[in-house]
Amino acid sequence: MYRNMEECVLDLEKHGHLVRIQEEVDPYLEMAAIHLRVYEAGGPALLFERVKGSRFRAVSNLFGTMERSQFIFRKTWNNTQNIIALRNNPLSALKNPFKSVGTGLAALKALPMKGFSRRPVTAQEIHISDLPQIQHWPMDGGAFITLPQVYTEDPDKPGIMNSNLGMYRIQLSGNSYDQDQEIGVHYQIHRGIGIHQDKANKRGEPLKVSCFVGGPPAHTLSAVMPLPEGLSELTVAGMLSGRRFRYSYLDGYCISHEADFVITGEIHPGETKPEGPFGDHLGYYSLVHQFPVMKVHKVYARPNAIWPFTVVGRPPQEDTAFGELIHELTGDAVRQEIPGVKEVHAVDAAGVHPLLFAIGSERYTPYQKVKRPAELLTIANRILGTGQLSLAKYLFITAEENIPLDTHREIDFLTYILERIDLHRDIHFQTHTTIDTLDYSGTGLNSGSKVVFAAYGDKRRDLCRETPVELQNIREFVNPKLVMPGVVAVQGPKFESYMQSKQEMEDFGKAIQEKGGLDSCPMIIVCDDSSFVSETLRNFLWVTFTRSNPSHDIYGVNSYYQDKHWGCDSVIIDARSKPHQAPPLIPDPSVEKSIDRLFAKGGSLSGIKL
């Protein structure tokens, strides 16, 4: 397998998976715009040979399709998958001992190898400003690294086997960072680096950080993988690359021998600087906040180094393919971790973290005739207390009965739940809790609420399959549009404040109730543009679940409280844009026009079918 990024690029090119861009391209907006257009077309990986302002080449869209990712890891995929499965279910080795022999041999490549004999990455010492300064979106605060492998060690138990390798956003320039001396490190909650920094702070010591960029693609993928506890990212990097992770220490910092670039430095206790904005994977800008600042020690680059990057924005993007890749590799890890879970799907179209669909089990009271969620609520709490799943705002959960379900068939899955949910009983809120750092629908950074829609039992209602007449001619709420069975989008007045919104939603609910209610339509979405929301399933999922905070934005027709439990006849979700929410990502039209030259006849990308 590949020993470095150069070998991967040449192999992809040889097999028709990569195109070289020979024209000079500006890292300010142009490179990102080209990437986005090629990804949207299902195109190849891109090697930018002439990056304006930098002597280094750059590559993107490596993982843009599942086919290309599987090609990259074709020689090591099955053995790595088997090892992770073995870690999740060790009894399988006893059941299939001969199958496990090959797995054991592959695992020998998992242990990192320390050495000093050859360290190509330290061949040249450079500056941060020498790197490709890629700015992705017009309002970004500067240039960012989007595929970093950020390495830290446990201050209480130093050493590579107690390390964390994570993919955290790194800001290279802009804001108040001292050029070439400081960079920003943005990491979200529930991340391993946070545990290490907390321990270093308590010891009154700076945390040493090494940021690896490039190297074998396996190293990049391992940095983003949610692994079972006790399984190191570096062991997976070794297994996936078919070659032990080679490293040594220089000035007390860990150096990945096979990386294309390494940035070393320290994060000192209590030292932060403003970081952002940055166009992020929810389709909005994450705004400026205080995050740790890293004092740069040294920056290294190997000969012929290649700078890998990706572009994030409203899904789907390349990180969507990342998610599919990880799901296929880790298989049923969640099923092993949470008893009773059959499937959990973080819905990409809604920005991943805001919305989960899950299939559980309902085995608590098989002797009772009345079917209702019971075990499902236990499972829901386990899901919302597990790793990054705990960042979700909305969880729709049910159990199979008579017919198989698939959470990836979103319309069928939601239809099944909406046909069965008891809206007086089956909606469960958690208020004043944590949500995704990048989600600005809540009450503050990392702060918001959650709601569980749990449904089980016999079908309770037939869902509307046309726009109900009851939603016509309601003052200020216009243009009702059917989104899917049982879900209608309605265009409301511009959001001004929560005090005003509460009154508007109460009046809207009363108007529906006065018309006799709407049992066939259990979910009504109030939005800024109902034609847009109803146009595609993607639009509905994105607008509804990225622009609403359950505790503040869920209302109901004939809603009430009983013993502190909230219920209603039909759910109303206020998914209008709010003043405190982050602005959506909008490309620069002049940049879109400027990159047309690459796709025109004679351009490097003229063969891409758009």
C-alpha cells in the first residue's frame, strides 16, 4: 500500500481516478469552488499543480466517492474490518478460529514503530505562510486546514499508546493570530484532545501538539473515525495502510515519518484567541468564538510534499462519503455498545448531528395487549448519552413489527413513525443540555435542547397525501405545501422575537383547531419559503432540523401540559431563520464565473460532465 501521498496520487492517476489542474489557481475561494463543482458532478480527485502564493501542490476530493475510497483501501479493507469486528465481538474468534488467523497477521501491522533511521518529513523546515493558504467561503476568517491529524498524548500517561489522533479545525491565518507564530485549534465537546488539555491545565503545563497533514490516506481516515474505547487511531492507521505507523520524537514532539507536513507547538493553559468564522458542514458559518491558540514551534515538509484538503458546506459534501466509509468499516459497533439497538442513522442531509433516526427493540412487556414505547425510551436515553450521538437534537425511534424498516429510506421511516405516534404521550424533551458546537439554533455555544419522538404499536392514522384544505386561508400563514405524507410546510411571517413567535404559533394552532383539527397531518413546518422546503426531501430535512431548537421552536395544535409532560394533536415546528442563527453559505458569483475557464474547452477540467 501507499507509503505517502505521492504514491496514492500516482496510483489514482494511473487508474483514471485523478485529474491534474495545470493552470495557476488562487487559494482564495477559487480552489474550494472548483472542488465543490467537481464533487457535485461526481468527478475525480484533483491535483492542483500551481497554487498561487505557495510552492506546494494540493490535492482534494480523494474520498469524494465510495468507489474511489474503496479503491484506495482495496488491499487492506477486509482485514481492518475484521479486526474492528473482532474488537467489538471477541467471541467471534472462538466461533471462527481459522478466519481469525489472517486477522491476527494483519493486526501485527497495527503497532506503531518508533525509529530514527529515515524521517523524510523533516527534510525542510518551513513557515506557516509557506503552506497553501486556502480560504473556502467568502466570510471565512482566514485560511484553514480541513484534513489535519492532530496528535496529543495523555500528560499523566505519556507515550504513543495513550495518544489521541483527531481531526480538529486549524486556522492558519487571520483574526489576531501572529503570522507564522500562532494558529487556532477549534475542537468540539466530546473530543479526546479536550481530556488531554484538561489534564495538562491541572498540572500547570502546556500541552504539546503535533499536527500531521498528508501521508498515507489511511492516516487521514483514522483521525476522523469514532473507534471503540481501547482501540487506538494509530493502530487503525497501520492496519488500513498495511504498514506500521512510523514515528519518532524531535524536540519532545511526536513526528509522523510519513506525513507530508508536520506542525509542532504548544497550547498553554488559559490561552485562547478568537477563531472563525468558518463555513461548516451544517451549511452555515460557525461564528467567531474563543478557542485554544497554539504557539508554533516548527513546521516541516517532506520533499515533493502534497497538501490535502477538503471543502465542507451544506451536505452532501466529501465528508458525507467519509461518513459512509466509516459506517461500512465499523459496521455494527453501535449495536454492540447499546443493547437493543438495531440501527442508528445520523441523517446527513440535516447536517449529521441535529437529526438521528433509530430502530430499537420493544421486548419489555410482550404479554400486554396495549403496545407502547417502553424499552425504546431506555434505548433513546442510551443513544443520547453515547459519544457524538449525544450532540443530536432530534431523535426519531421505533421498533420493527411485522415489516422490516430501514432508517436510510427516510420518507418510509418517518411515515411509519407518524402513522403510529401518540402525540399526547410519545414526545419527550430534554431542556438546557448540550448540542453540537457548530449548531447555532440553540441558546448559546454548545447549548440547546433535545426531543425524542418514540413510536410503537398499531397504526393510528392515515396520513394526508395532499395539502389539507384546513391550512388554506389562515392569516399570515400562506402557501401550504405537502412535503411528504403527514408533513406540510407553511410560509409564516418573518421571525422577530420569541415573545412574538409564541403568540403567532398559538394563534396559528387555534386557527387549525377551530377548523376541526388535523389528525392526518401530525407535523406542520412553519418556514420562510414553503416552496423551497417542499421542493426536495433534502431541503425539508436541512431547513427543519438545522433551524429549530426543540424546547423553543416546537409548538402544537391543542397543546397542553399534564404532570409536566407536554402533548398536542399536531406538532408545529418553527423552522424560520432567527436573528441569532448563523448565516447560510452563499458562493461568490464572481469566483464561480472565474473558474469557468478550467471547465471550458482546452481547460484541465473540460472533460468533467457538469
